[in-house]
Amino acid sequence: MTTVSGKQHNRIHPHKFTLWVAMGSILMMFAGLTSAVIVRSNQANWLEFDLPIIFWYSTFVILLSSLTMHLAVRAFKSREMQRYRMLITITVFLGLLFGILQFVGFAYLNNHGVQLLGQGSNPSASFIAIITGLHVLHVLGGVVALLVIFFRAYSSRVKNYNSVPVEIAATYWHFVDILWIYLFIFFNAVH
């Protein structure tokens, strides 16, 4: 009987497995898009431009949010609920700030003559807008997941110390963080 229960504990939770499959699909989508950038960048009329400094700030913000998320998971597992609530709140705020900084960066590009989408745009700028826009949508999806666990953390009715939802949100949050680092390095290398 001990052997059977030991094997059950080594199995991955179904929600975690589903998340890993979804992250694999997302990763493949971004790999395809960045491959398309590489192919297209070797053709005529590719516009080269520097990314605004605000993208460096947004990168710092998302890295910091990954740290606060990691600390939030540790606090939750230690049942330090006050600390967990504070760290989840900071992580949600930083996730929203990341999205705002991305928007400001694109507004800067647009105001400085880099047409992102539509008539008069360049494929270079359009690729960045689409890829980064998709990333921001995934970040906002992560913010929604963070808001769910945020409201659970402050709910007086919920007294469940199951760490699986928090771990799933944290895994996804770290994933979008790593994905942004990849995209940021990629965009700086291509431009």
C-alpha cells in the first residue's frame, strides 16, 4: 500500500500538467513569430530603430514582479498570510505597471515616427507591435490569475491552504517573465 500511495504523490497535478501544455503551445507560437522576424529582417525595407529606454524599465519591473511572486509562494507555504497578501498585492501592481510601461513605450515609438500598424507601417515595427502585444495579453491573463488568488487571500470565507493554485499562478508568472526576457534580448539583437 505504501508503494501505491508513494507513486500517487510523484504524479503531476492535472492543472499543473495542463498549464505546462499551454505554456508549450504559447512558446511554440512565439518561436514561430520570432522565426518569421528573422526571415523577414533579411529582406528589403526592414526598418532598424532603437527600442525606447522605457522597455528597459518594464524589463526591470517584470523581473521584480517575478521575485515578489516567488516570495509570495514561500510566504503562502509558510502560512505567513499577512506577508503573502502584501507580496501578492505588490506583484499585481507590478504586472499592471509592466503593461502600462509597454503602452508608453509604443506611444513613444509612434510619436517618434515609427508607425506600428496600418498604412505606412514597416514590417519591422509591426512585428514588434504584434509580438509584444501578444505578450502583454498573456501578462494580463497572468494578472487576472493573480487577481483571483489576491481576492482569495483577502477573503475571510476562504481558509484553504492548498498551494496548487498559487503555484500554478507563480509558474505562469515566471513563464511570462522569462518569455519577455527572451523577446527583449531578441528585439535588441534584431534592431
